Amino acid sequence: MNTQRNPFGSVGVASSVLSLVMLVSALTIAISLLAPSANASSLGSSNVQRRALALQEAHHLLTLATLPQGSVRIEKWNRTDGAALSSTSPVSGDPDQVDLTEYFLAPGGSTTRQWLDARVPVGGSVSGTGASSGPGTDDVTYKSFSFHATSSFLSPELQYSMLITPKGDLGLRVDADVTWTPRKSKYSVIAQGATKVVAIVNRGLNVKSGKISTVTTTDRATITDLIAQINKLPAKIPGVEMCPMDVLASLTLQFFDSGAQHPYAVVVADPSGCGNVAIRQYDADGTLLAATSVSGGSTFASFVAKTVGIVNVTGLSPA
């Protein structure tokens, strides 16, 4: 008989406690912004809550910016004072990102820019510097500062863009940039209960022999540990990634119910490169229900290799 799996388990609620459940739900919503990890789901706070926290963090970052004496905030930058400061922000523009911008004018020109360039906002550390100049362009210097995140899924940064205006003042653009890691899909959580796991290793382009090997385990404790590790894998970090060498190796895990012909879940991890992990879940007939992806493939592949006895799971050591 085909059964529909629920990764989070089944919960039966008696009518006599329904009002209590509703009260608890209301309290959870009320405190979720203050404690995003307080949600009942292991997936953590929602994307709406994460963006709200990122916005709150961005407003806080703007209060930490170091401003030269005599600075005057202006609501909108005048392009005649230097078009570069009114152009697109130097941040990536990732959809999982909040960017708040403020503009300032300060007297002193180059002297003030040197003063500002030598200072680091409280709680920040320099994470990057740069400059742009040339015929027909503004002479702009950039400096960015990273800050300790108030939540594990936030990455806060302040960015200064500075130029000297035609009148000799210092123009300053301050961007408070907070990137937030989106919540994982519910389909990234695999249900416990598999009785067999088949691990298939493809060692990629870097090996000459023994490219593919298969290991099967029916040990319940081992299977429980494998699923627990998958369910703890982090969401994919938004933005552009710089990845190490990838030889197109892969580690595939197939999870089977007792007596099933088709796996109810298939996990494909990249043990090198960017370390992406694809998760696909199926019904008992082998029909795809959903697919999603997370990160942490390299660490997960190492765990699997140690747990079930796989050699050279990355494919980086020629065989």
C-alpha cells in the first residue's frame, strides 16, 4: 500500500486542547522577530522574518557610520556634485539582501577624506578597499567594513563611497548592506525510517580506474545518522560564490523503505567545487514530489565516507 510521507511527522490534536494550541501559535508569532530560532520547525524563521531582521540590522548599521565634523545629511544626491555617488550601489543586488543608503556633504575635501579613510566604525573591521578614476569619470574611493551578525543568517556590511565635489567638499555615500540566508525548503528535510541506503560514488574526471563504487548499508543507527546530517545541512548562501576546483565527482545516497522498489529520497552531494547538495523526494511509485538544494556537500561527503567506509570520495586524489 502506498503511503504519503511527512518529513515532520504526524501530529494529532485533540479538540480539548485546541484553544491552547491557538494560544501557543499566537505567542510564537508575537515573539518570532525577537527570537527567530523559536519556531517549532527545524527550518527556523520564515523568509519574511529574516528580511525584517535584516532591515532592522541595516538601520542599526547606519547609526555606526563615522561622520566627519560638519557633515550635513542630504536626502537626495545632486548628480552635478559627482554622478558616481548616485549610480547603482556597489553591493551585489542579490534578492536576499537589504540595502539602505544615506548621503552626506562635509567640508574639507581631500583632508576630510584622508581623515575618514583612517577611521573604522565601532564594531567593524575593514573588509575591502578600492578606487575608480579616469577620463570622464569621478575620482571615487571605496571602503567596506564587516560587522558581527546579530543572527547566524545575517551578514552585515557598511560601504563608504567618497569623492571630492566641484566645490571642494567631500561627498559621502553610506550603504548599509545586510545579506540574509534564506530559509531552507521543507523538502530539504528527509523523514527517518529508511531501512536501506545505497551510496554511489562517482570520482569524476581525475581518476583512471575505480571511478564508480557502490556501498549499501541496512544498519539502522548508521541510516539515522546519515539522515540527521542531511537535515542539518545549511541553506545555500546567496550571492556569487568563488569555488575551489571541481573534478565533477558526486556522492549519491538513495533511501529506501522496507520492501520498496523505488527510493523515497535521493541526495546528490558535490564533494568538491561549491559543495552543492541536491535533494529529491519521491512517492512510493517513484514519482518526483519535489526537489531542492542546500550547501555543505564537502563536509557531508567526508562524513559519509568515514561512516560507510568510502575511499577518495572527492576524486581529487588520482587512482
